[in-house]
Amino acid sequence: MLLFVEYPKCTTCQRAKKFLDDCGAVYTDRHIKEQNPTADELRTWWKASGLPLKKFFNTSGLQYKALGLKDRLPSMDEEEQLAVLAGDGMLVKRPILVGEDFVLVGFRPDQWEENL
């Protein structure tokens, strides 16, 4: 079973959801703003993804800019970064697709197809 973490108003998330539906994927849908990922979930996903933690931040979002995270992140340790991410779902890059043995952040159709 897949977990699809999205913000429904996001056009990229909408494209990713259509992709999943067109592939016939079975998944649980989770609204990132209503059910923000916890620091523990984010830590698990981050480790499983193999990506730098910075890739989990929605760097084009208004909250990211308002909080000045571009300048603050380099001086924050991983636990501080996870706490910030867990504090507001709009700071988290989306969509996130969590599978049994993979975690994909952002929507790249070729990468998603390869993992499905």
C-alpha cells in the first residue's frame, strides 16, 4: 500500500494523483496541511529517500520565504530542521509518495513509473 501525501490545490500534486490513478495504483491519500507529517515520520522518510534533508523543504513556498529559511537552514542541525518541517505542512515539499521500499519527494513521472 502506498501513501500519497499531497496538498490538493497544488497543480503538481493534481498531476501526480492523476498519474497514480492512471497507473491503477492503490494508495492512501493524505492532505499535508490537515495531517502534517510528524518529525518521526519525516525522519523515517528522509532516511529512506536517500536525499539531503533540504530536499524536503518547499523552497518556493511563501512560508519558506517568510521565515527566511534560505539563510537559516545552513546553521540549523537536522533535528531543528525536522521540527520546523513538522510544524507546518506547507513547508514540506510535495507530493511525497511513500512505498514499502522507497520514498519519492516531488513529482518526476519517470522516477515514479520506475518505482511503481
